[in-house]
Amino acid sequence: MKKSLLTGLLIAAGSFLWAQKGESVFQVKEAERIISFLASDEMRGRKVFSPEIDKAADFIAAEFKAAGLQPMNNSFRQEFTIVRPKFISASASFDGVSIEQKSIIVITCAAQFKADQTAGYEKVMISAGANLQAEARKYARGNKNTLVVVDKSFANSFGNLARLKSSMFKTNTNTVFVIADALPTQWSVEAVHEINEQKMANVVGILPGKSKKEEYVIFSGHYDHIGVGRAVEGDSIYNGANDDAAGTTGVIMLAQYFKQLNNNERTIVFAALTAEESGGFGAQYFSRQFNPEKVMAMFNIEMIGTESKWGKNSAYITGYDKTNMGEILAKDLQGTTFNFYPDPYPTQQLFYRSDNATLARLGVPAHTISTSKMDVEPHYHKPSDEVKTLDLDNMVMVIKAIGLSSKSIVAGKETPTRVKVEELR
């Protein structure tokens, strides 16, 4: 009995020491310093493609460097280019037979495209009865030049594949979709597009793991907002303090915290993602840099600057029932006064509306943590979303709880169950 009591006391003491180490970073003054810059009027709402969002990215990169993170690929700025092709014309021939223009869709970043059987393209067929959209996305997002012959049974829905051009990242590979009966022996395709390129950047830093370097735990938040818009009571700057300078502040403070702990067995990735408000391009590009099987968990932090519907020391997890991640977090928070709850706004489909969704669709236990009362949030997407409207004391407690609750996942002792992709909408 005495031995058991002593063992219990030692375990409790160890947990207490763990909880204390590194917690000095969770200071309201530090949170205020970070969020006050990101949500200042000078940032003019951090809209994509604005000079101000570049300033915000530089600030975040400097914070990651100061925290002691390593860049993911030589730079903290994960730059990429979105390509928006405007279709002009297309023609094709299969074994000497001309193909109608409406039966040709070329996914390319080249203004003048031309290819034939000598170009080394892989040839594949999407047969009748297949999931056309899923198969087409797979080939369009691959890293090979591919000729995809689509069965004629898909003629009525074939045109929808042109939507694949709406979220293209700059690449040297091409995907050609053609409606036909069979794979051709001799073929040629030409297409002309007007190409418009737009540059974006995520900001990404890492803490390499010790024993499980090839396994990743991600902490993310989006740093863009909607910029300058319609004035309300004379204010036209949509500062985006809660949405989502708050989440970005959390990511920076967690980077500081885990660097101080310096005991992560898994590699931790800290990501400030761009363009969440305008298509989710940052999350899409970021997700393509990982083998999803190696991503053990994603904590996406979104709008944590106000109290949740349960009051202080609480937050909710979107898609709570899709993995057991919430149960793991609750276990690691035992002995504290903080509680995570399932998303109370299921009709709003929040699980699909933030940057966690891209990796979740690949099976990753990727969830968004938030406190926002989405049914009555008074400052959502309004110029009044300013730092003065936030509860910074509670926000820091939320950030601290995320750090504490992730300890067993970061340590490689717990691994959440995977999202069942086939059950997602």
C-alpha cells in the first residue's frame, strides 16, 4: 500500500513538473504583443495578394526564427503560385479520328500546349461506373504527365472536370482528359489558354523529433483575413483579430513553448496558412508536402479570442466524433479545470470550413479547435473584429490547454484514430 502511494506521488510530481516547464511563455502580455501587430490597422486586414499580408508573413517568419524553429525547406516562407488558366481552344486526334472540342479538357500551366504519343505520357482509362470526380482529381494532382481517357457514359458530367483548373498550383506536369471508347495508339492534343499567375506564401517552421522524426504533429492557423471593405460606422478595415490572428498567435506561442520543452519525440510542424478566406489554397498546398500517413495529428486553431458557450476554460473540437483525438486531449488535461467539448454547431459544418479539412479528407486526424459562438458571434467578418473585443486572458488559457493536451501525441505515446474518409461528405 505504501509502495503504491509513493509511486502515485512520484507520477503526480512528474506530471506537475512537466506541466510547469515551459509555461512561462503563456503570458497575456506576449499574446497581446503578437496579436496587436497582426490585427493592427497598419495590416489593413491581411488580404491575400496585398503588401500587408507579406508584412504579416515576414513578422511570423521572424517569430518562428526567434523561437528557435528550423525552416522546412531553407526558408520559413513556403511560397507557391496559383495558376488560373482561361480556356481559348483545344483540338485532338485519336488514331486518325478528330475529337470534338467539348470532349477535351487539358489541365496545364502552359499557354501553348502540345503533346502526342511520343511525349512519354502515361495512359489510363476511367471506366463506366467509376467515381469520375475522385478519379479525375487523383490524376490531376499526380506528378506525372497523364492522358486520361474517360468513358462516354460520363459525357453529361465531363464538363465539370474543368473545375480542376480553378485551384491549380504551378507545375511542369500536365493532365489531358478526353472522352473516347478506348485508349489510343496514335494520338495528339493541342490546347491554348490565357495564363494568369498569382503568388502566395504559407509560413512554416519545424522542431525535429527525437526518436520519431518521420512522424508529424501539426499546429496551424490561418493568418489571412478579408482586408478592407464596406465601411461600418466609419471603419472599413476588417482587422481579423479573432479570425484568425488569434489562432496565429496561438501557433507562435506554442512554437515558443515546445522549443523550451525540447522533448518532442515526433517532429512538430508549426504553420501559418494563407488564403483560408479565399479558397483554402494555403492548406491545399501545405497538405501536398506530406505523406498523410505520416501525419499523426493536426491541431488547427481558429477563432479562440472569445469565450465559448460554456464560458471560460473551455473550447470545442470540430469533427469530434470522427476520431478519438478528443478523448486523448481530455486524458492529458486531467487535473486541470479546462474542458474540450464536441462542436455545438453541427449544422454549420465547421469541420469542413477551415484548414483542417484538406488533411482530414486524406484520413489525417485533423481537427479545428475554437471557442467562437458561431450562432451569435457579433464581430465575425466585421470591422469590429479588433483586439479590444477579445478576452486575452481566456485566449492564453486556451493556447496553454492545447499545448498541455497534446503532450502524449507529441511524445509519440498516443496516436489518434484515422478519419474514415469514406464517411465524409
